[in-house]
Amino acid sequence: MTPKVSLIIPVYNAAPYIEDCISSLMAQTMDEIEIIFVDDHGTDGSIRIAQAYVKNHPCNKHFHFLSTPHNMGPGPARNIGIAASQGEYVGFIDSD
């Protein structure tokens, strides 16, 4: 299934917020969606929290995890997500 929408989320030091962000994404009802988290190498384990949160959830097939080569900021992280996205439409969400 090709997704209709790709949502890209740069992740950098978002530990206090990342579970709420993911929870809101899991509450949506669209099935033709992919959610791309791009780890920008924060120091608080945000990406590990996100991976653990979606690991056993029934909609975990919608979630993909990428990484920048090193901390690059949200713009380059979004660009990495765009390059990997397969949706007809692309959107951005901040992890906080």
C-alpha cells in the first residue's frame, strides 16, 4: 500500500513531549499514512522512547525511523524525511 500522506517529525531532545506526540498520531483514523521520525542525535533518548512506544502497537507498521549522520538541525532532518517519504502529500510535525 502506497501512503497518501507522509508525516515527517524531526526528533531532538523531545523526551518530555514525544509520547504525547505519538499518542495523538495513533489516534488518527487514516490508514494510508506513514509517519517518519528522523533522529537528529539529541542527548535525552527521545528516539529510543519513540521506538519503544510504538514497538508493540497495532499501527506500528505506519511508523518509520531514520537518522541524520550527526546533529544537523530540523531543516536537514526534514529533508532526510522528504527523501524517504512515499506519500502523495507531505506534512511536518514538531515532536513537542
